[in-house]
Amino acid sequence: MTIDTDFFAEHGFILVPGVLSPEKLRAVQAETDRIVKAAAGVEDHDAIYDLEASHKPNAPRVRRIKTPHLHFPAFEELVRDAEVTNPVAALIGENIRLYGGKINIKAAGYGAPVEWHQDWAFYPHTNDDVLTVAILLDDMDADNGSLGIVAGSHKGPVFDHHADGAFCGALDLDANELDFSQAVQMAGKAGDMLIFHSRAVHGSPANRSNRQRRLLIWEMTAADAWPLAGLRDGYDEFERWVIRGEGSLVPRLEDVPVRMPYPLATHGGSIYENQRGMERQYFEHVGAAAGAD
């Protein structure tokens, strides 16, 4: 499989078709379904589940499965699969570290939106060989809350993601000149993989359709990119998640734009909670995502 590195360098994203075989895709979908069903009885957000505002223990509504690679062996096995890491290696080299991961779920009819943001704003590193790698677990299009990316925005600055003096995980809509209406709407088939630069501005609306939209998302970096905020879980855990090649004790330092995510968000937790602190929203919450019931 050939990766168009020139296209990626220019636009900041690339869609790689058919990364997962039908067999692997079915297995991942089934495991995801099992985990969501297990949220029955869960009262509030925990180490695994981030819940919709309208979640009830007897009617589970999950908007994110947190760090599935830490809790479920199937996801650790998948993230180390060469079929997954080969396209990434074509973009940032053979030595790759997993920084984090999640499964974002936009349930049919109400799946929550995610406001415009840059992943880089959450975890700047010593260099910007830092990618977001998303496997589509369902077909994705404009009808079911597809991801939109502002092409070329990865070449620009890191925008302000603060409100009222605290980090809020979303762009200040009044402090930039981006035309979000021109964002490229990503569309693909289940099993495809979307890769985009961590500084690419992106967001997604609520899912108003009758089809769910799930993305298995990993944050992958070159192994010589070190997080500027330090090692969250210590060195041994940092090295454990070198998923391809080998680690490095020599951080590669590059002249990259940095704005630290401090003071911490008023609403802690996932991006959904962080973004509650923003002053003005771009996307409309609909149905159950708004907590109306």
C-alpha cells in the first residue's frame, strides 16, 4: 500500500481504505458492542466509560470508551498490528509510540458533537510528528456526524483553546479567521483508516441520522517526540507503548508552535466535559445529547 505523503503534507490528512480485513472489523465491532452493553448499571463516568448526558443505568448511552488498549486485550493486539502501523510509519518513521486512545461513539439520533479543536492543544510534544489515527467502525458520511477537517490548518498556529482564563478544549470562535464552512467532510467505509496531523483543526456535528458512527482513535507519535507536560504514568509505561521499532532517550527538538493547556479545564475529564466551558458553541446539540430527557 502506497501512502501519498505529499498529499498529507499539503492537506494534513489522508484516508487509507480497507486497513481492516472483514474478519478483523467484525471482531472489533463485536467487542465494542459488548463493552457498550456492559455499561448497563454504570452510574457515572469512570475509567472506561464517558457517558451521554442522558445516560441511565437501565438505558446505557455511551459516547466514549476510554483507553480501550489498557482494558481490553483485543485493542492492544490491534494497535500493534503491522496493517495498522504501516501507513503511520510511512508518515513519521519506523519508531512509533502510542500516546493514547479511545472509541468515540455517535449514537443514532443523538450522538454528541465535538467542537472545533486541535489535538495538539491537549498534548504538545518536542516535535510535531504526532498523528491522530482513526479506524472507522461504521460507514461515515455527512449524514451521521462525519468528521470535518480544515485542510492545511496543520501548517498554521496552535489556536487558543481557552475560555474565562482556563483551558476548554475548543477553539475560541471569535479569535481566529478560519472558515469552518469550508472544512472537508470525511467520508469512508467501515474498516478504512483516517490519519490526520495533530494540529489539523477538526470537529463533528451531532448525529441526526438513524445510523451510529463509531471511531476507534489512537494518538501516535514518533518515538523521539516527548510530551512537554511530562510522563503521565512514568517512564516504564511510556516505553511499554512503543508499538513499533524502539524508543529513544534523546528527544528530537523542533521549532514548533506551543500553547500549554493550562490552567486546567474548569470541567475536567474528557473533551466533552472540557468543552462545556466554552463561551459559544458552533455545533447544535440534539435530542438525547442535549440531556433533554
